[in-house]
Amino acid sequence: MLRITSIRKFLLIAIVILISLGWTISAIMIFHSSQEQIEELFDAELAQMSRILQALITSNRALHTNDLSNALEYLDKDVLAQEFTHKEYSVLGHKYEKKLAFLVWNRQGQLLIENHTQLPQSFEKLQPGFQIITSEMLAWRSFTLHDERFGLWIQVAQREDVRTELTNEIAWHSTLPSFLFLPVLMIVSGLIIRRGLSPLRIISNELKDRDYENLTSLVAASYPVELKQMVSELNSLFQRVSESYQRERRFTADAAHELRTPLSISKIHLQNIRQVSTSPKVIEFVDKALIGIERLIHMVQQLLILSRLDAGVEPDPEAPVDVVKLCHELIQETSDTPLFSGIYIQSRLPDRFEICTSETALRILLRNLLDNACRYANRDSQVEVILEGAELTIRNQCPLLEDEVLGKVFDRFARGHNSQQQGSGLGLSICQQICRQLKFTLSIQNREQTNQGKSDEGIDTCLRFTQS
Amino acid sequence: MRILLVEDDDLLADGIVTTLSLGGFTVDWVNSGEHALHSLSCEQFDLCILDIGLPKISGFQVLKRLRGATNMIPVLMLTARDQVADKVKGLDYGADDYLLKPFDVEELKARIRALVRRSHGDRQPELIICESATSTLRIQPDSHQVFDDDQEIKLSPKEFSLIHELAIHRNRILSKNQLTELIYGWAEEVDSNAIEVHIHNLRKKLGAGVIETVRGVGYRIS
């Protein structure tokens, strides 16, 4: 079975093939039938001509005297022998005249009249009725009439090639218009198919143009009956996906909330142990456990942010935000984080750079980018925050990422480095989600260069406050 | 300083009670909104730590009823919800501060101290007990220290709690029972003359004139 890759192409090809086939068959049939009809008409003409000749000749009074030779002496033989060659039609005749022949013999085989054509004159071979007479060059279709009363043989003939030429010409004229109409029919079929399939195109365009989070139903009423079922099934699928999406998001948010109390319990008891213990070993172990708890708390927080972003919770309304002021605040906040005590954050920022956006979302975005840069930076290294034009670059010094890893940094729970400082694996995913909402562009690339004789390698995180 | 902790999770409550006791606070714990409202209506506390996610009567409801009954005790809300709307709701209902789980114990203690200071109209981290021409006696609640000018006077935890309570309730007479509740809470067994013993020791260390005895009523710092 032929696989249908395009309904439109399939219908068009099938219809064109069917129409062409049907048309050709009927054209052939019409052609042949026309030929037969015309042949019959010509034959009838031959017979009729012979009868007219018979009537004309036998009405001659001289015939009654049985002296036909004398009677025909008065005929102007030159007129019959005259050949008209100037043009096809004229008031004087037609140049095809010599392609039509007539001969009249008497009982003894004496030729009484002829119009001087190339028709072979053979009295011996004469037989009444239709027959084909061939000479070296030509074929003739002839009709012979035998008049028994006067013993006359009247032969009328037409050249076969002229008959064929005329027959074909007439037959062609009756079939050709059909062939001329065929391309028009194909174009019209194509347009009709296109129009008929337009609802499918409308659905596919509507789905294509949709936001990836848009799971609202299509309006089934605006589609034809054949598509209503499909649209209704699609809508029910949207509904199910939307519900499961909501459930999943609620689950993440609920789980993150529920995790907070057990985390508080672990943290407070560990801090209590640390406070009352005098054993350095115990304090060391408790400190490690507390680091684990802090990491878990960070991850829960990130999960919550992500689940809210996924839920499409509207960020606060857009208002002018000074990016520079926000950067300074966040740099201070990050520098104060004990985890990043060895990192020196240097900034190259203008006095002021204002954009109209959601401050909460921008704060989460910048905090995550800065946190990420510091988290994976080499110990005791420098992180630079540079704002030039509408482009913020955060560059740290750290081992380079392999191309394969670089392509996946925005995936959830993706980890770039085998660093000691493990993050939640959600930070960049959150950043990308926010960029999508705020219509910013975020890119991450390796940096490998030599700076004043020293090799400088790390990651450049580039945030453009415009959509690319 | 006596604190009422309202928290339905036993393990977390236990941790908070331990950490605050270690910090020199007197902590009583209830696990429901009903018990909280009852305790707050009959006894005296300096501060209430209130969890929002309580069964039956939520923390918000407790707060609403408390403020409805014109009880102006400082309330520190404890919650697992970090949405701005929740914070705003809590503060609108009359909470004085807000702490998100999981929290750091040092932050919890600092916020408690700040709230208590504010509730007594005192924004200074130090409390002056008495000033004379020759010396100034002052308390540093954060470090649980008492100084006579720059000279530290060593006090036991209970002695410190007692002088701290009298100092923050300056000019108010606190009865022996009130003082017992404030520095021991419900959990501890207390000798009937424990307060007199502590007052006696404080007078020896700080000087006889600092704490005044009001016969038949109680004690005060003027």
C-alpha cells in the first residue's frame, strides 16, 4: 500500500491520473468512432455519385438508340481533362478534383467517360460494390455500379490518402478541444483540493503558532464535520495534559513546602548539637551535616521557584528597574555569603542602566547567574560582572566545559562541573525560564585566551536585555 | 524572658525549645491554636512564636483572635510558605515579624531579642538598670552580660533572666509568681523560695539599692 505523505499531493496526483486516463480512453473512442462515421459518409457519397452518373447517362436520349459512342461524342472531353491547380477553393473548382475519379465503361469494355486521373483503368478487374484498388504509388477506394439494362459499368473512386487525411483531420478536430481543456481541469482540481483541505491547514497553523504553554481548547464549531471529531479529541488531550501538568506542578510545590519542616528539624537539632558539644570531632561532623542540609534547602528553594515559573505565575507588573543598583546589591549579598568567601567579585558597571521589567524575576535571574558563576569558580579566583550597552556579562575562572555538556547546561538537574561546590542543577534552568518570560537572551560559552602572558580560561555568561 | 511557642510538630518544637533554653530564654510550648489562645489569655509571656500551619485553628486565626482581644504581645510568625501574599497577610493580621522555615537559630534568637526590645519601646541593644554619679549598671541581652561601667559582673543564667525581666518591665511591680512563671515556665520544678534566693544573690552582686521590694506585692526596678 502506498504511504501517503501529503494528502494534497495524493489527491491531486490520483485525480489527474484518473481524469487523464478517462479522457484519453474516451478521446481514442471518439477518434475511432468519428473515423468510422466519416468513412461511411464518404462511401455513401461515392455510391450516390455513381447513381447520379448512372441517372445522367441513361437519361441521354442517344442511349436509347444503342449508339452510346455517338451520343458521348458531343461531350466536351477537354473540360473533363482540365486540371485545376491554383488554389483549394474557387468558383471554378478545387485542386483536389483529380483525387476524385469516375470512369464509365460499356458492355464491351470500351471506356466511355473518364476525368483523367491516375486511377488504374482495368475493366477485367471490375466487380460491383466497394473495393480498394492499389496502383504502384496510390490506393483508391472505389465503388462500381453495374447497369444491367444498358450494360454500363460506372466506377467512382476517391484517393485513399486524401480520405485518410480528411478523416483524421475531422476526427482530430472533434477530440482536440478535450485535450486542451485537460490542463484547465487539473488546475481547477488543484484549487478545489487546496480549498477543501484548508481547515486542516488552519488547525496546523493554529497549533504551530501557539505558545508552548498554551493548552487551551480549539473552537470546534469553526471546523467542518469531518474534523470536529479530531478537534474534540485534541481538546480532550489538551485538557488531560493540562490537568496532569497542574497536578505535577502542585506536587512539586507541595513537596517543596512539606520538605521545609523536616529540614528545619534536622537543621535546628544539628545546630543544638553543635552548640552543646565540646568534642572537635563531633563539631566537624555536624558542620558537614549542616552543609548537606544547606544544600538540600537550596535545592528545595530552587524547585519551588521553578515550579512557580512553570505554573506561569505572573511576575510582578513591569516597572523601571535600575539594573546597576540591583547588581551592586546582589554582588554585596553574594560576597557576604560564607560559601563564596574565597571569591572576589569585581564589577565594571555604568552609573545607571534602567529597563522596564519585573524586578522580582530579574532579581532571581541575576542572583542565580551570580551564584552560579561563584559556585563553579576556581578557589580564590575572581568573578567579573560587566555591563556594556544592553548586555551583561558575568565571567568567572573555572575549568572549561566540554561541548556536549555546554549544550545541556540549561537542562534540569544538569551539572556542568565535577566541582566540589555542587548546586541544585536547577539554577540555569530557572534563568532560562525567566529569560523566556522577560524576553531576554541568555547564552553561555567557554572563554580561552591569554591575558598578559597568563592563560585565562573560564565561562562567560552573557545576558542580553533584548530578544535576539 | 518567657516565650510561648505554638508549633504542632513535636520534633521541631523540641529543637526550638532546646535552642532557646540554651540561649537563656524561658520557653513554654503548646501544639494547637486553642491551647495557645488559652495560655495567652491567662498567663504572661514576653513573646509568642506562632506557626501558621496549625491544625484546626490556623496561625492566622490565632493571631486574628488575639489582636481582636486587644492582646498586643509581640508575635513572630513561623512558616513554610514564602509567598509575598502570605507574608503580607500575616503582617496585616498583626504579626510583628516573620521567619521562614528552615531558619538559622542565631537569626531566630536575634529576631526574638529585637522584637522584645521594640515591644518595650527600647531600640538600644543595651538596657540601663540604674545610673548614678559614679557608675552605670547596664545589661546586654544579646550576650547575657551585665556590666558595672566596663566591669563585667558574673551572673548565673537564672539570675540574669530575673534582672533582665525586672529591667524590661522597669517601674512595674512583678509578683513572686509572675517572676517564677517568667523565668521558669511550666516545665521546671521550682522551690518556693527560689526567687528570694536569686534576689538575695543579685543584691549581693549588684548592690542593695538596685532591686526594690514592695511589701506584700513583689519586686521592681525604678
